[in-house]
Amino acid sequence: MVQIEHLEFIRISKGFVNKPFEVTNAWVEYQKVRGSNVLFFVDSKEQPQILSWAKIKKVKFIGEVLEIQGPIYKETVSTKQLFKFLNALKDLPFKGVFLNLSTVYNVEFEVACRKAQFKRPIGQSSTNLTIVVDTSEFSPDRNWRRNVKSANEENFKFEVKQDASINDCEVIEKLHVENSKIKKLSYTLVSSQIKSLTEQDNIYVCFLYKNETPIAARIISIEESISYDVFASNSLESRNNGATQFFMQSIFDYLKSIEIYKFDFSRIPLGRKGAKGVYEFKNATRGQVIQYNGEWVFFKNKKLRHLYYLYNAIINKKDFY
């Protein structure tokens, strides 16, 4: 494993296709503007097979850990290569290493993780499940179709922008504030930070208007043949008259028109308290439920794995999956 510079990461990443948005330069730039200290890693500069970047994170009671984005890897990579890469991450001067992969589950990757002494966390902070929609043959359930039929009677308008203005980003921030109150979200969106994200080539912003007023926004990434959900900001108004179903179906139609035939909802909160409605909405698309490689952790002191769980359970009061 080799540590590389940011520009090298950008260059090498172009050799990997259909990257999850978390492992694109867009997400790197977004995290940097939010104040994150970042590092970049590749297995080999000459023949790269494995790539990742990481945030240095300070965890109370534990110290500095490395939060890995990825790794992503090519289909030709061997279990041995994955093991060597993961094993090298352990030698870095951090108390622990966290992985949370948004790549389709691969048993060879699990074998490599376990050989490198990574373990599943005690209490998962995010789900390993997602839904992938086939935009070329979209066939939702009856309730979805009924909602879209109702929406067609309203004065809704759909728009896609590749380079959102600061005013657009302020609209997204405002909608997110309303969305946060409805769903009790723990994260915030700041217009200036969102602007740095939307300036990247693979990021698109979708808006839904009613009577020329924006009532919902969605930020998506578009790769070679798949699109990933990044952020959603929905007003209370967008929960009525089939607006959200109309909005998502418009996104699917747009993706199909540019020959992008897969849309990944980027995880479904199945089993989480208060998130049943979100799962049912996404599941109504009749997309395919798939499993990610998901979360893995390594701590140099084995007791820290248990301490980290107690910290999240008692101090952060996390609702685990």
C-alpha cells in the first residue's frame, strides 16, 4: 500500500468505473470544505487495483482513528491483494480503522477482512442494505402508480441542473431544515458546502416545483452506468398529492434518457426506529434489494471495540441496526 497525493487520487480514480459517490473526488471536496483532514491510499501507483481515501477522526475516550472511504477494487483483484492492503492500514499510527463500504457484498472481501483481523462492529451504525432500481424497466407497485396519477393532476415541474448556483444551494439548505424537523435528522446541510459538492462533474441537482416554488430537491451522482442517491431535501408540501413519487419517477425517466439504467438509493433504513415509511417508499419501486460489504472495524487494543460500542450506546444514544 502506498500513500498518495490528492491529485494522484483524482488521476488514478479515473481507472475505476461506477464508483460509489463516497469514493469520488466530489465527496472528498465536500468533506474537505467541512473541515476534514484527509489521506489517500492505493495498492500500487503503477498497476492500481485497490483505491481508497480516509478521514482522520478524533473519537472521545479512544483517540484518533482512520475512517476509510472504500476501498474500491477491480474485479481482477485477488483476496491476497485485498488482505495486504487492509493489513497495511492497520500499521498506520491510529488507534483504529473503520471501514463502511457501499460496494456490493463480496465474500472474498470478507475473507480478506477477517484474515486481516477486522471484525464487524458491535452494533452497526448504518445498514448494509440498499435498493437498486432498473430505470429501463421501471415497474412500481400499484400504490406508487396511483400516487403518480394523482400528481399528474397537479402543477408540478421537474428540473435537473449539473451546476447549481449558490441560490439553488440555499434552497436546498432551506428545504433540508424543514425535512430535518419532519424526520428528526442528525446532520445539517450548509449552502456554501453544498456548492463545493455540486460543482463537481458527476454531481447533479434535481428540483421539484409546484406553481414555480421549489418543494423538493435531490442531489445525485452519475457514474458510467449507475446513479447514486446522495442527499434528499423534502418539504412538508412534497409529502402530498403523490409529489415525491412523481419526483423520483421523473429522476428515473431522466436517467433512462441519458442511458443510465441503474439507480442506487444508497442504503435503506430497514429496522430503524421511525424509518418504516422511508423503507416502504423506496421498496414501492420494486427495485432489487442488495447487500453492501458494509461496516468493519479494527482496533489495536481489542478492548476499544467494546468501549466504542458503549460510547455510541450511552453517550451518543445511537439507534443501532
